[in-house]
Amino acid sequence: MTTPGTETDLLARVLSGDRDAFDAIMRAQEDRVFSVCLRILGDRDNALDATQDTFLTVFRKAAQFKGDSALGTWIYRIAVNTCYDQIRRSGRRPTEALPDHLEPPDAAAEDAIDSAGLRPEIQRALAALPPDFRAAVVLSDLEGMSLPEVAVVLGIPVGTVKSRVFRGRRLLAELMGNQTTA
């Protein structure tokens, strides 16, 4: 992870055309971005596409970063929006991941990426949540972000984050059979 001073320096270097600086930013953020995308989209290939699209957007819009938040927070916001766009384009059809025994092992996978995998029943339940609830639950419960951090990433008030996390958790519990509807 990069430090705030380092982030500013790296971004300034990116804006001056330094590709190594962009590579450093990408290396520092790509595992978490992929993890967020995987958990929101529920499909490894779609998450890889969304991760790639996220970093293309970061590269193209680097000059638009205002510094109001941490660089990582800005990048996660782009990742979440990229996932929303992908969900909209796909017509909100949930995708089914390949069974584990059919998916080839990825020798280059890091522990952080491996840990992004969820049990299939949780993946299905997450995929069934409305995208707004899914993003709030993923960032809060699975990525461990604080509610104020989630609010910044999603660009919404903290109270709205609380509501979406609460409603998302409740819906997840119902979908997984852990709670009966009243």
C-alpha cells in the first residue's frame, strides 16, 4: 500500500507520463480492486475485466483526481462504478461461475486473491442483492472498510450506507435461509 505523500508524488509522475509510476499505483491497489470486483460481480472473468477497465479509467482520468480522499478510495469508487456499469450492460443477469473442478488453477494468484473467493451459496446470495446493497455489504463486511470510508467510495451519506448495509444483510440472511421474513 502506498502512503498519501507517495500517492501524490506517484500521481504527479503519472501525469508527466511516467509509466513506472502508474505501474506502482496499480501494483499497490490491484489485489483489493480485484477482490471488490469479484465480490460485487461474482464471476472471476467479469471481475478481471472490471479490474482492467478500472485501471484504464484511472489512467485516463488521473488528472481529475482532486485529492479530497485517499487515492485508493478514489480508485475503489471507480471500481464500484465500473461494476455497476457492467451489471447494467449485462441486464442484471446473474452469472454462474464455473465449478471449481473445471476452472484451471491460477499459479500466479496471490493469497489476497485466493481469499476473495466465497462459498458458492454466498456468491449466489450476493448476486441476488440489488447492486447498491451488494456494493455496501461487500465494502463494509467483506473488505472491512469503515462506514465513513464506504460513504466516500460510494459517494453517498453515511446514513445511506448504514441503511444499505442493514437492508443488504437482512436480505442476505433471508436469501440464505437464516431469517424468516416477517
